[in-house]
Amino acid sequence: MKVTFIYHSSYFVELDHCCLLFDYYQGDIPQVGKPLYVFASHSHPDHFSPAIFQLAGEEREVHYLLSDDISPRQVPEKLRDQATFVGPRSFCQVGPLKVATLRSTDMGVAFLVQCEGKCILGRKGEPVAIGQLERMVGDMAGEVGKAPVCKPKNGKKVAIVGSGPSGIACAGELAREGFDVTVFEAFFTGGGVLTYGIPEFRLPKAIVKREIDGLEQLGVHFEYNSVAGRLFDADELFNEEGFDALYLAVGAGLPRFLHVPGENLPGVYCANEYLTRTNLMHAYNFPEYDTPIRHGKNVVVFGGGNVAMDAARTALRLGAESVTLAYRRTEAEMPARLAEVHHAKQEGVKILELVSPLRFNAGEDGFVKEVELERMELGEPDASGRRRPVAVANSEFSIPCDVAVTAIGTRANPFAKLCADVELNRWGLIEADEDGRTSNPKVWAGGDIVTGAATVILAMGAGKKAAASMKKELLGE
């Protein structure tokens, strides 16, 4: 196998029987007589790899594998008459472009695996393991990858708030284009959710550090322990520090709570705190790191998403004898990836369906000792299309619980509004267009603070789009 690395997740892979082109690859496509599979994860046609326009007019077998939010009409028009489109829509015809319906069973979180759920091989067997391929290539990049060549400095300064996936993707793109980039991070280290949110067993922190180190080698400057909106705001950055533009990538990490009695008892955590203490503060490496976290025997996690799975599997690694995942719907309605649910169950996590917490009760030591639950049944569908859980009368019962973790979602934190004068929607998320432009002409935004909680790859895509938009605006292109 021959792999060409260009930058981060943008690369070309040549296999024995075909070639793979991932995301925003900007190099040359070798002239090889093999089918080419183009994997695109963005909902805007500008994010198709510029390299694929080399294919126009060539006699080459090309297939596009796209994520759920991409329409056939967003394939570059000049390529439609020679490519087979493989995507989520029903059988239809867009000019000569063929569209096939595929089974959707898997959605990606840390890496781009959304297309695995659409892979035609999955109809009769296992889909192409794109997530594992990307993981393998990413692991190899540190050994054989080449640092991108940066353009000469152009005299423009850009500030980025947040060093998560969206922020570092934007920083890398701008640094390559000759911008002077400074990333302001509230924590004492970089990576954002990649560092504090995703467990070590899913994303080793050495990989995140390698990415941050790579950006520093490109000239990106990181200011840690810098809380935007408290230590500085946009006006100070523009008027006193001389920055020409600002990119807000602060995420949407404010946790949602259950709002039941006893939720403030010691031993009851939100997933943000539980995972941050474990991942960022090395609680998984006890006793070398004596991080203040309660190591429970009977852990109950509330939620059914990927974060809930991470918390449950983390609890097992912290020594829990029993981990129960309590969810108010059934396993079939869980929003977590099927692979994550499979791994959690395989490791010993028990799933308790159709239950909802009523209250947490404390023991003699003041810590939580049990949780009272009530059984639920599924009623009519709600706004999400899933059947709404309805309480069953007189169905209360209790289970032991010396550690509880709530993983029921997040919402926007207030730092965005404190940092810059930008318009927010009713959920507190920043209003921004497809290029990340906000109501403030000097401020761009992207990632979860614009979309709400989504995937790492979508946040990175938003960062790249914003960088391209800033380049056009600041350089007058």
C-alpha cells in the first residue's frame, strides 16, 4: 500500500485494487488505472477536494461516498457525467449521475466512519473499515508524514478561541497560508474535547499532542489558561493586540442536568466533569496521579449517547464492579454508534432500558448510595421522530449506586457572547453562515458553538471553511 500525506486527515491511499481519496486532499492524483473512491464528509461543494477536479475528462472509474447531509446536486457539476454517487438518498437520477440507497447503521464520532453505514459491501457482509483505515493512516503519519510548506508571512494576525478540533483545523489552514495565528485556550493544555472528553482508550493523548506540536512547528502560538470573555474580549484583541480577525471555536460543553432531588450529592457527576477528571487529570493512571475522583463499585450512567458509553467504559477501567447504563428509551433508540454500544456490552456494561431517575439518596457518609427509578413505556413520537417515553404509574424501584454520571447532552456555554458581540439563536448558539461569518464582520465561528453537539470531523470542516473565508476577506481575494 502506498500512502501520500498532505496535511492532517487529507491524504491519498493507493491499494492493490483501488485508490482512496479522503476529505480535503490537495496534492496530485497519480495516473493509475484503478477505481477511485472519493470520501467526502462536508455538506458544501467547496469542500470537495480541489484535486478531484483533475479527474474531469479523464477515463477513470470514480465513486463518491458521502455523509448523510450531502445532496447529489452538491457533487461538482463538471464531474457528474462520469461518476457513480453512493449516498443516503433514494434511487433517483441527477443527470447522468447514478444514486444508490444504502443501509445506514453507523455514525462517526472521533473519526470519519459515517460512510461505513452507507458502504454497499455492508449489504451482504462487513463494510469497508474506513474508520480503522483512517486511524491506521493517522497513526503512521507521525513516522512518515511530511510537514506542509507554509507560505511567506502576509502580515495578517488571526486570534482563535478554543483549541479543540475546529480551532486547530482553522489554525493549521491559516498558518499554511502565511497568517500569524494565536490560539487562546482556557485549559492548561491543547486539544479541547479531544483531550478532556474522549477517553485514552479511544484516542491516545500522544496523538493529540503530536498534532499540537505539529501546529507549533508551523508557527502557531498557543496561549493556555486564557479564558476568553474574562481575561480579554474581541475589542481588546482588535484594538490593543492588533488582530485582524477572530475565530470562535469554544464548543458547546455546558452540561445538561437531570433536575431531580439529590443530584448535588457527592458522588454524582456530570459526564463533562467525570471524563475531564479522568482524561485531562489522569485519574485513569491512579495511584501515580492522585486525582480527586470517587472510584465507585456500583456505577450508574444516565444517557444513551456516545458520551454515556465513554463514561460507562471509563468507570470499568477505574475499577467499578458493576456499571449500569440507565436509559429512558430502549436500546434500539439509543443515539450512540452501534459499535460503541457493542463494545460497552462486551466489556460488561449492563443496559437498563425504559427507566428514568426520580431522586438520589445519600448514605450515612453523605455520599450517594442509591438511586430511585421509575419505569417508562414508549408513547407517540416526539419532535426528534423517536417515540416519547411516558412514566408507568406505581413502578418505582431503587438500585445501589455509589457513583452516578449524567450524560444527557450539552448546551452552549456563555463565553462566546462574553468574548464578542455576535448574534445568538434561542439556544445560545452563534448565528453563522456556511463560511462561519457572524453578525460581526471581524468575527467568524464554527464547530459545536454553531451547530450544537456534533462530530469531530464536522467541527474540523467548519474550521477549514472559516479559514478559507478569512483568507479571502483579509487578503482581498
